[in-house]
Amino acid sequence: MNRLNAFLSCSAKHFRFSVFALVMSWMSSACLLGQDSGIENRLNRALKLFPDADADKDGNLSIAEARQYLAKHPELKTTLGAKLDKGSDTKPDSLSSPSSTTPGSADLPVGPRVFVCAHSFMIFTATLLPPMVEAARIGYRDAGKQMIGGSRVIQHWDLPDEKNKAKEALREGKVDVLTLSPHLLIPDEGIDNFVKLGIEKNPKLRVLIQASWPARDGETTSGFTNEKRNQLTEEGLRRMKDNHHATWVKSIEAQVSSLNTSIGHNAVAIIPVCDAVFALREHILKGTAPGLTKQTDLFRDPLGHPNPPLASLVTYCHFSAIYQRTPVGLPVPALLKANPKADELNRLLQQLAWEAITQYPMSGVKVD
């Protein structure tokens, strides 16, 4: 097995980042020819990884040979898709962005640059969203992600600059959509801080705030167990929903409304994930959720971290809010394929997500 095969056989995660770094080196070299003294070194490193890219076998890798090799191996085009073939007319600034498409997005029309800044009730969307977007024939552009477990947004804001990927991306104007997931204490000044910084650098930035489902079903007393969710009644679910909206969601709405007023336009919207979750839990109670028979099918622990059906539903909500289009009709994600009624369940999740988004005025999504 030559070095290329060995490289391609490494883990998918390592492959993606390694190839990304390599392609960025190649393309930066091509665009900055004569301006960057490190061009030769980067090409030499590329040659060591892919010796067969040296077409004339002279022991040196030229920019032209690098381009030809990329053209023959489209699976390596993880950064700018078809734009890689446009030659050295591409502006250096467009190549310096940290955002990248996934391999499956290479030849698709590009979507907005998405940064996911989250706690554990939302960070999984950064992984589940790209293949979902690609299935919708949109190129997913990853502007980055940042996760702190159980965090308020202000905790992300207060991270030291050398660790704060969200601040860095916003300061450089490299984010089109920022998703945030506040915790229990609202208002959260971190939301205001991120929005103001982002709008200053990119006036068209959209910030989407996830209104999560209640942890421990809203119970604050000790001793709550995951199995206790299976005792839920329709009346209990209604009370939980009403209380969640009257307290926590109402507080988020007030902060977002005030923030949009101060900005002068609706730059901030809310993803009503909780509404979709409540709707799915009602279907389970009524026996109309394909392949799901009890509340614990959705949750893997007392706190409320999601099992695959719930994680898929939440990600469909994000898809709907970010791309402002229905997810209905997208194929079954890999996460759901083990469900015995995957097709029927997938369609229900898509419908519930779209209904939650389009029936909630502060989602920012209007149905034509």
C-alpha cells in the first residue's frame, strides 16, 4: 500500500482535517505565488504525502501538478468545491476563511457559513447537520464549533481569546449563521455580546437561539430518574409545556425582542426545538410515533440528553431554521436506520420540525 492509500485508510476525522490542511496549503500557494516564501516547503510536504502527484517524476511538485492531481481526485476537494478549478484568479481573502465544505458538498451550491456554539443539548447538530444539508443538495460550510457542557452563552464569551473559536470567527467576519444554546438563567448577556460583535463584522449575520426542552422534565427536586418519564400523562405533558413557555421561553423571547430592537432589524431568531419535542412526546403518548413506544426512547439519561430520534428531530429543526426550507422528503439519516419503522418515523420527525418552525413567529421562517 503506497502512502496515499495509507493516508486514505486513516480515520474519517483525521482524513478530513489532514486533507483540508493540505488542500488549503496547495491552493494558498497557487494564489499567493511570489508572495509567500513558504510555498516550496508546503509543496514538498504535499509531495511526501502524495508522491504520485509528481506527474513528470522529476522529484518536485509544481503548482500545476498539484492542481492536476486534485482534478483527478475530487474526493480531496474538501474546501471550496468546484471553485478549486478556477485557477489563480481566486482571491486570497476567499481562501483564508476557516469555513470548509465536507467532501459530499464539493460540487453543490454553497450555503451559509455556520458556526455552532453549544452545550450538550445542541452540539450534536454540528455532526448531524452536514449530511442532512448535502442530501438537500446544498453545500454545507462549516465555520466552526465550540462546546462547553451545561453552559450559559456567557461562558463561551468569557473563554480566553486563544481558546475562543467563536469570537475569532466572528471578528474575522467569517460566519453567516451563528447558533447558540442558552441554559437556565435568562437573560444571558453572552447572547447580546456575540450578536453585537458578529453584526459589527458581518451586518448580514443571523443568530439563531435554541429554545431547548426542559432538563429533568422541569423537575428541580432530587431523585428524578429517566424511567419516571414513562409515567407521563397527556395532562402532565401539557402542564410541562405551558410552564416551560410561561417562564423560560418567555424570557428568551423578551431578550431577543429587545436585542433586535436595539439592532434595528430582526437579526436574531429562536429555534423552537422544545415545541417539536413536546409534539413528539405527545405522539408517543397517543401511540402514533412509528417505532417509539415509551418516553425513554427519546432520552438516554435523567438530565435529558437525546437518543437518536430526538437528536434527529432537533437537527431537522436547525435545518429548517438555517436554510428556511422544509426537511420533509429528505432521506433517513444514518442515525435512524436501526429503527424498525425508520421511514415512517423519519417523515414524522421532519413534519414536526417544520410545523414547529413555521408555526412559531419568532423563528424568522415565513412560509410562502
